[in-house]
Amino acid sequence: MLPIIDRYILKEVTKSFLAIMTVLMLIVVSQSYIRILQDAVSGTITNEVMTRLLGLEVLQVLGPVTPPTFFFAILYTLGRMYRDSEMTALAAGGIGLRRIYRSFAIAAIPVALIVAWFTLALVPWVNANKAEIMEQQKGESSELGMAVAGRFNEFSRGGLVFYVEKMSDDKRRMRNIFVQNRQHGKLGLITAAEGYQYTEPDTGDQYLVLTRGHRYEGTPGNNEYAVGDFAKYAILIDRQDQQQGVLPTKAIGTRELMVSDDLRMRSEFEYRLMFPVAVLVFTILSVPLSKSMPREGIYGRLMLALLFYFLFLNLQAISGDWMISGVTPAWLGRWWVHPFILMLGAAVMLYKSPRMFRVLRNRLRSKRS
């Protein structure tokens, strides 16, 4: 059974952690929902997959969101304990920083392991499922699967607009069609009695084939127009990507990344490991960073903690670019970010606490003598 001090600290940190996590997840879910809703409105995805994508988005951010949540929970808990003189009372009772670190290590190690499972196993699975869903949606949209009879339908980011009066149940055959498209900078208007979808067997390219119609082509503002009749006319709807079906790097399993010699895959593997390591690094920083005088506000410390974490996120992105481009050697990879953050935190703490700096200097001198 845990001692009273450990139970008390873990209880307070857990309450702060759950409160902060709830707020952050509400923000993330709201932003994800808005983005997914915009994709649905633009026709990129169907309404049926919105809930699935939103659930996958929530699972995807659990790994990256947990380390800062745990970091700020420790800062808030210790800051409140300093403000209410609880840390002073603990120090008077012989509870030093080493004992406080032990209490947080009891929570930090399990949290780091959970985050490791999130980033090494759950996130690749989520990305693979998202890639599969988007591939299916792309196939459906390329086959005009989201077209609706009796209204104007827009595809290819406005490059193709068509209206169809009647459509079969499988949306593959149409009647009384009006089409507007652009080719080589010229605007074309087409009317046709019938139309159907066609897939090129060799390339997989998608076409809308129109029969018994008329085509008008010209430049807006210019009176010169070309008019032609046709028995059959094909419009390219979607060109098949040769890389289709290939998983993105972020969706590849961690085991495959570990044995790969490709720099991009190694960078992705190290990226996934950065979050569980960040839990331990910021736990070490949080104890001295939260120290304040009794009745002193804790918000200044929280702002400093925000700056530290934003710096970590920026270095995280930069380290990946430097590793892939060869700015940093391959053996160093992205591992330098965490020691840099620790050294920077130590420098800031020494600057903020001249007494700590003097104690450290005196100890170094005593060891030399």
C-alpha cells in the first residue's frame, strides 16, 4: 500500500490531469469535427464515415496530448501546494525533493508506458484505417458516387460542374446532362441526351462518357465559339494515382520502421518514441519549474511551462527535417531534443534561483578541493 504522501500527491495530480485532459480533448474534438464537416460539405467524404473519422481522430491525438496534460497537471498541483504552503509543511516534516520525485515517478512511468502504446501501436493502426477510408472515399467520389440528380454537382475543385436530370439507382447511367469543364484554359459547355461511367481497364482512369450531344467551346468575353455535335464524348473525371494503395509512412507498423534503413522511416520511428520519453523529461522539469513562494501566483510558471512545451514541439518538427536532409548525422537522429530541453530547463532554473546556483557552485568547489 502506498504511503499517505504518495496517495495524496497522486490523487491531486489525477484530478488535475482529468480536468486538463477533458478541456484539451473538447478543443481537439471540436476542431476535428469542424474539419471533417468541411470535407463532408465539399464532397470529399460521405456523411456515413464522419463518425468513424471523428472517432479515429480522437484516438490519434491521445498519444501527443497526454504528455503535456501530465506535465501541466504536475505543475498545477505543485504550484497550488507551494501557494498554500503545503510544500513548506512537507519540507518541515523531512519530505525533500527526492521524495517528491519518487511520488511522481510512481505515476510517470505507467503514463509513459501507456503513451508508448498509443504512439507505437495505436496511432499507426489509426492512420492505416484513415488511409483506407480516404482511399475508399476517393474511389467513390471518382465514380461520381456522391452525385445527386436534379442539382448542380461540382468536382475537381470546380474544374467540372454537371447537372443531370435523371440517374439510375447505381448512379452509373444518366439522362439529360449539362456539363461545364475547362480544358487548356478554355471553357467548354456540353449538353447530352445520355451518359454513363467508364473505367479504363489498363490504367484505372475514370471517365464520364456522353452520347448524342453538343459541345460549345470558347473564351469568356470573346464572341468566337466552336460548336460541334458528337455521337460519343468522354470526359476524364479522375486519373488513377500510381501510388494508390501504398501506405503513408505514419501508417506503417513500428516493427517495420525499426528494421528499416530509410531515413524517413527511422525519423518516424524516433518521432513515435519522443512522446513517451517526453513524459519522463517533463516530469523531471516540472518539480523545480513549479517552485514558488507561498501565496505567490502559479500562472507565471504555467506560462513558462507553455513556452517550454511549444519549444519542444518546434524542435520536434525541426529535428525530423534536419535528420532527413542530413543536417544532423544519422546516428544522432532526433535524440538531441530531450537533452537540449533538460539543459535549457536547468539553465533557466539556475538563473531564476541564484541560491541554487550558489549551492551548486560551492559543491563543485568542495569536490575540487
